[in-house]
Amino acid sequence: MQSVIDVWMQHPTRRFLEQPMFDSLRRWMGPDAFSVDVPVEFTLAAMDDANVRYGFIAAWHGPMGALITNEEVAALVRQHPDRFSGMASVDLAKPMQAVRELRRCVRNDGFKALRVVPWLWNMPPNDRHYYPLYAECCELGIPFCTQIGHTGPLCPSEPGRPIPYLDEVALDFPELVIIAGHVGFPWTAEAISLATKYENVYLDTSAYKATRYPRELVEYIQGRGRRKVLFGTNFPMLTASMCLQELDALGLDEEAQRLFLFENARMIFRLP
């Protein structure tokens, strides 16, 4: 069975699960989907069930404060360093404090990336509040991970439009590795065009099951984009087993499947 790296996970807190903005997801997935604490043993079992050898778990910070703190993520990584790496989240409203917090997370706790969800702030990624963080990501040698496409939660979708917002960031920061998650639908073609145009832009499939990947994305993974797309789940909203159902029906050859599920993430995040 092919080993898997999951590049978009969160180990949720009750503060995270009880946010009203997730009411739309509760309607889709059932009222209990976001109503209970998730023990780390459940997370590890869900990973094992789909041969996910390694996962990137992220903190969440928005205008309302920290929903999952960097310290909570770091504690989980310390408990299971062979299974998890952390992704930092910071307060965009306080740029210098945010830069210092990102630096601390990477240098002290070994975090591998910064993740900012634009819809949470209603700020597209070309907003000036992000730019000190992009420069620090370049200095630290870590990727910037973000969401593109429409939002499932009850927040505006416009900040997730790839062009012009992420296009401008890639132009301004050619050294910045950008990983754009959640497929980008309904702007998937725009997302693919950016990943094709820029060497430093990659995509991930988080929040989508393989059966729901847009056709143009499948063709991209099959062909010229086989080194540009990474696998993600958006756990606990979706488990890896759910996301990987009917993966074989996509018609990926052995190399494309290995790159997509494991090798692209290993290389981009410089894992041993």
C-alpha cells in the first residue's frame, strides 16, 4: 500500500469545533461532526487506516483570536514527532508580533510552514498585512500554505480567488514556496495556470474526496503537473480513507500516484 503524507490537517480544540461559521459544514456532514472533542488516538488511528505516515497539523488564528494555538500544536508534535509536524498561525493584525511568533515557532518548535486562511480574515493574500510574513518565510526557508476557492464555512469566498491575489504574491516573492489548498473550485483552472506559470506555486487537494476532484485537476496530476500537486484531507472534516476512496479510478500511473501521495510533499517540506 502506498505511503501517504497529509499536508492539510488540524487537531481541533473545542474552541475550534464550536465556531458558528462551521454551521454550514454541520448541515452537510451531520450535527455531530463538530460537536465532540477529538482525542489524538482517533487522529492517529484515522491516519493508520489509510497508511498516512506523516501529517502536517496547523494552528488556527483569526480576528477572534486563537482557535488552535501554536503551543497546542507544538505539544502534539512533541508527543508524536515521528507522525506530525506543525504549521504556525499568527495574528495578521499585528505584523511585527506575527513575524516574531513565526520565527519562534520555526526555530524553537521546528514548525515546517506558515498557514493563513484568507477567508478567516476576509483579507486576500496580496494584502499588505501578509508581506512581512512572506519575507520571513523566505528567510526561514519554509512554505506559505493557504486556501483557495470558495468557502464551506459561512464566510466570503472572494479572498480565495487565485487571480489576481495569489498571482501578485508569486510575482512579488519568487523565492516564496506557496502551497494553495482546497483545489480552488470554482477557479480551478486559474489555480492550475498559476502552478504552471510559477515554479514556486503548488496545489493541494485538501477538503475534497478523489471522486470530486475537478477533471482539469486530474488531467494536470496525470500529466505536466505531476510534480506540482500534493495530497491533503482537511482532517477531521474528512479522513484520508474517505478522500482516497476510488483513487484508482482517476487513472494515475504509478509515478504520478507516488508523487501526489508522498514524494512531492517529502521534497517540498524537506523531510528525511
